[in-house]
Amino acid sequence: MRLKDKVAIITGAASGIGLATARVFAAEGARVVLADLDLHRTEAARASIAEAGREADSLAVPVDVTDRVSVDAMVAATLARFGRIDCLVNNAGITKDARLAKMTEQQFDNVISVNLKGVFHCTQAVVPAMIDQASGVILIASSVVGLYGNFGQTNYAATKAGVIGFAKTWGRELGPKGIRTVAVCPGFVATPILETIPPAVMQKMVEKVPMGRLGRPDEIARVYAFLASDDASYINGTTIEVSGGIMM
């Protein structure tokens, strides 16, 4: 098991890619902290890992990544339970789509607060423990939208491009301290975040993918597991695109 006894915090872990990541990490032997806004759903997600026969220890904690007090409480609970933090998966994210001419300031601010500032909050909160250990991995959910843009997603694209900048900057700052940072750029993945997209639009999205299908959450999760493991020990300050070749 590649992540045996490593302690990993996963934000946005109650569903979608976050839940898939928690399951894969647990299967790889990690001690998993599932963090999400809704504690009831997060507890249910944690229970589903146990029901699947995963042996790794796990913890469910509520967190609002836009609130530094909440983030600090998440980190404190992790350290109290496990005594260390080996990996942070910054997965929590939202969309509030609209064309530029119609996007409200609140739509813009909400997405920036969760997708960009939330990553800042969570990473800054875990870094002291990782520096003390002289080791750690920061993984950030970006998107192909952050690389290439997307119609109606000014706010989302800005955040996903912004976290790529985080990865490059933190790779330089934290690399000498034994901490690796990597941004992962999924393409279109079959998660609840796509449920509001009309079927005709969804079909056009699928047609753009050379592999002819959407990605699965577990396919992204397995990339995270590799990057969190010692197998990826020389990967730092970069981006990994996992999109089925959508932009070829």
C-alpha cells in the first residue's frame, strides 16, 4: 500500500472526486480526514469507507474553507487525532457560472472565496506541521478550464488558473523544506457538479474528448494517490492534466 500510515486531509470529501479520493487513499493505507461543509454528509461518507472494508483509520470534520477559524479547527482536530499531516488535497470547489456581462459581484466573490482563498487558507494552516516534519505534499484541484478558459466561467477559470500559480510559487518556497506542491487539472468528470448541464451540451462536451467519454472520479483520485506517494518524490511545482486528451 503506497500510502500506508500517511495522514491525509481531503477537503470537499463528502461527494464526487473528494469522496473518491478518500476511498482510494484509505485503500492505499492512509489515515484519512474527510472535511466538508456538511458534517452529516461527511460522516456518511466516512461510514461508507468503513462499510467498504477499508482498514485505515478515518475522521470526519466540518469545515468552511472560506473561514480561517474553521480551517484552523480542522487542522487542530487532525493533529490531535493523528499527530501529523502528510498530505493535503485541496479539493473543495464550487461553480457560479454566467457570462461576463451578466455575472454578479456575489457570484464572482463566492467562487473566488472558496476555490482560491480557501486553498490559501487550508495550505497556510497545514504548512507549519509539515515544516516541523520536513515533509509533506500539497495537492490542488485545478482544471483544464484554468489552462484554456471556458465560456461563462470567468470566476471559475480565474480561480483554477490562480491555483496553478500557487503550485508553482509554493513549489519554490516549500520545496527546500521537503514539501512538494502539485496542481491537478481534470477535464470533464462525471460528478454532481455537472448535473445542471443540459444533455445536449453534455453530449458536445463528450464529443470533444478523444477517448469518447467523461472521466470517472476514481481516475482523478488515483492520480492524487500517486502524487501523494513516495513514487512521485521528484514531482514538484507543476501541473498534471488528466482530461482524456481533450485539448489535443
